[in-house]
Amino acid sequence: MIVKLLAFAGSTRTGSLNQALLDLAVAEARSRGAEVMSIRLKDFDLPLYDGDLEASAFPAKARELKALFLAHHGFLIASPEYNGSVSGVLKNAIDWATRPTDGESMVALSAFRGKVAGLLGASMSPFGGLRGVTHLRQILGTIQTVVATEQVLIPAAHAAFDDAGALKDALPAQLLGGLVAGVIDLAERLEPSTA
Ligand SMILES: Cc1cc2nc3c(=O)[nH]c(=O)nc-3n(C[C@H](O)[C@H](O)[C@H](O)COP(=O)(O)O)c2cc1C
């Protein structure tokens, strides 16, 4: 099977260190034979989740994002740490994509159930955004996504990349290969469905 992965970062800013890290994971996954679509959450311009809005006019962009989740076997997600957790942008995108559409049951979680995920985090702190990625692991587990045990955290991320965008240290670069290999392997074993 050709593993299809959707890649996105929880930071939308120009020059995002998490986007830079994600770009490396995307290149790694492609080099290992996966088909990867890399999207920017900023392009979806999602409103904040609101139950009234959901009931009256489910946003087309949220539906579009959910359709992309459905069409892939899994996700590569680079998450910044904001105040010890994931960014609001990332959580909001996940929240919209968990909502039922087209007559699904409340607990269908079709965009996430049985899919796989690989997590990365970059932070200027010495801990590399560990708390954010740990929360993300818990969130994804709650919505039935199988998260690879491998993860990549880049501390002092402002100094971690060279001018060409590569990681300066050999170890995190090696870990990145292990993470991507783990995600592809999990997807092949689980064969998550796509729509
Ligand atoms: C609202 C906010 C809260 C933050 N809280 C944390 C934090 O709890 N831990 C941390 O390591 N960095 C924190 N940071 C710093 C971010 O990790 C840093 O800005 C990082 O570069 C953001 O990722 P990006 O480069 O992908 O945008 C915070 C930044 C913002 C904007």
C-alpha cells in the first residue's frame, strides 16, 4: 500500500520553527515512499468552534479540512507549545474535524478513528515543547488515533537549523527518520481506511 499522510503545523506564523521541522519530516516521509500532502492551517481560516455556528452553517472550510483528514491514512503534526499545551489554532482545527457530518453519529470520529499520527515539536525552551506534544498525544488518543511511540522534540530550536533548513545535530535528524519510519510502519500494519 502507498501510505498517504497529511502534514500540518500548529503554528501559522511566517518563519515558524515547527513548520521548518515539519518540512523535514515531510521530505523524510516522501523519501521513504509515502504520499504526503502538506497543508497550512492558516489557509483554512477556520472560525472558532461554536455549536450554534455548527448547527446553522457548518463552515465549508471545516468540512474541507475534515475531508482531507478522511482522505489520508495518518498525520504528521508539528506542535508548538503555548503555555504548556497545544496552540489554539491546532486544537480548534482538531475540534472542528471531530464533529459529525452527513448524518454521522456523535461518536463516529471518522476523521481520526484508527488513523495514525507522528508528533514533532520545536521550541526555544530547553524542553522542546514536550508538554504541548504530550497533551497532543492525549488529545489524539481520546479521539481514537494511534500515535506512534516515537516523537521528535527540538529544544533551543532557534539555533537548531542551518541556513539550508537542515538540523545541525545528527541525533534529532536520526530520530526524525525513526519517527517517520514508525508512522509508515504503523499505517501499513493498521491499513486505516480513507474516504
Ligand atoms: C502564547 C504563547 C505561549 C507560549 N508558551 C510556551 C510554553 O509554554 N513553552 C515553550 O516552550 N514555549 C512557549 N512559547 C514559545 C514558543 O514555543 C515559540 O514562540 C515557538 O517558536 C513557537 O513555535 P513556532 O516557531 O513554530 O511559531 C509560547 C509562545 C506563545 C506565542
